[in-house]
Amino acid sequence: MRIIRDETQAPIDPLKEKVVAVVGFGNQGHAHALNLRDSGVKVLIGARSHSAGCTKAKEYGFKPLTIEDAVRQSDLIILALPDEAQPDIYKEQIAPHIRNGSTIGFIHGFNIRYEFIKPSKELGVVMVAPKGPGHTLRMLYEQGQGLPSLFAVHQESPQQDAEAMGLAWANGIGSARTAIVYTTFADETETDLFGEQAVLCGGIGQLVVAAFETLTEAGYPPELAYIECCHEVKQIADLVYERGLAGMYEMISNTAEFGAYKAGPIVVDDAVRERLREILSEIKSGEFATAIRDDYSKGFVWFKDKQKAAKQHPIEPAGDAVRKLMPWLAENSQINPTEPKKS
């Protein structure tokens, strides 16, 4: 694996005389736009008029253009829209207006990996995928630090400048301060989706809910179940983040570590491992990608039903009650509630 950890290996100069369009001003888009602007790059915002992203971009001092106008004027076009919305917008508002020789930039490899977007051979196609949410990318940049990014080149531009502009983009958002890791669109997409589904969002979320339900069904108070099965997840996650798994085990009690070795293989048994392989198979085959595109085309009916059910689960009022005991959690949150969300 090639890893760049020096800003001189990803100079920002290739973007200094160029124009960058960031299409979308949500969670990732606002961070990329602000970091690039602060790095001395000329940035245009392409957004739908009257959208939340358009309004927020104005608050940050940008003068948003229509997507078509921003694309026409730019050398690097960064797609910062939700994956499911990108193909239609690309086909209707970007592809007819992008100049040959320009480079299209992706923050996630999804639509290239599954060929929902097929850029012209006259374009460069690169990816800079920060390994964290937009608010973290922005916060670390402002602190003089950076968030690692995965980097890939799907195809070079006719004038062979796509890779250089992509590396400059990664530098401009702060990733060269830590690490720019070369990969492929396919590897980034498949590992990212698997990690989200199996562990970070799907796995942890469902394990927390199942453990909460187990305790409350056994008669334990919901607030106590929430504290033990959800609230303390952050404390363990922080230890893993800072020290790794072995380092985390060194920092917990012998009782907790003994229990982890005893119960862990019971929770994650061979049947679970087989289901993990099934999840990965659905990702690699494109079955998951097709499912989300199909539901999106129907108005996200299944997705919205699941969102509604999650918000109505008994774990939510229990969590609200616990968090009210610690008002400093909201005060010290790294997430600014006024920041743009997904789009």
C-alpha cells in the first residue's frame, strides 16, 4: 500500500490556477469547500436554489451557482451529494456541461464501482475519501491537523493531470498532514460498505438494541440498560481508537476483560461469521447497491419506515433521560447542530 505522509509529495500547486466546483454543501461538501478555500484554492459551490445547502453556503460567504454554471467554469468537479442522488444529477446537470479534459472527483467510490455513473473517457476520474464525517474533517483542519483519506484514480485525464489535482485536493482538505492512502474505487467502496453495515452502524446499533431489550425484558430499568449497553460504548470506542484492541483490554478491569474473552465468541459465533460473509457477498455482487437504488426510485419507502421505527424504539426516551443527567454532553459536542447534514 502506497501511503503519502508528506505535503511535499502531494503539492497543492496543481490547483492554484484552477477552479474547483463542490456540488452539494452537506456534511462532506461544506468541509471540503471550506478547507480548500482556506488552502488558497478558488472554490465554487453548485447547489439547487432554495435548498438548505444553498442557504448554508451563503452563510459561509459563498455565492452559490446553479450546478450547471458551476460545472461549466471548473477544472475539478467534486460530487458531494448523497450516493443515491448522484446518477440522475450527473446525467442531467453535470455530464452535458462538463468540459472535456476536466476531472470529476468522488468522495466515495459507490457510483463508479457499480457503474451507475460512467464518465466520458475525455475526463479524469479520481476519489478522495476522508475516513470520518465532515464536521471532524473541518474541525481537525482548523486545529492544524488532518483526517486520513483514501485516494484512487479510476482514469487519467487526456492531459494526465487528474492524479496531481486529486492529490492537491487531498492536501487542500488537510489529509496530507496525516496520510493519503492509495487504493482503488472498488476496494474503498466494498470495505466501506461492509464496515458500516457489519460493525460501525448496523452491527453496533443492533447489538446495542438487542442488549437493551434483553435487560429491560428481564425487568431492569431502561435508564440502567441504556447506560450499560449504549452510553458506555463511547468510552470503549475511544480506548480502541487511541490504543487498539489490545490497548483497550489493558485499560479495563480484569472482570471486564475476562468476560470479553468468555462471552465474545458466544455472541460472535460461526453463524454470525457466516452472515458476515453473506453481507460482504451482497456488497461485492452489487445486490446491496441495487436495493438502495430501487428503494430510492420509489421514494425511499422502506428506508423511511425503518427510520421511523428506529426513532420510536423505547431506547430513545431512555437515552434522552440519561443524557439530561449530563448536560455538558451537548455543550461539549463536536457536532454543530447548525452544520449541514447529508445534502
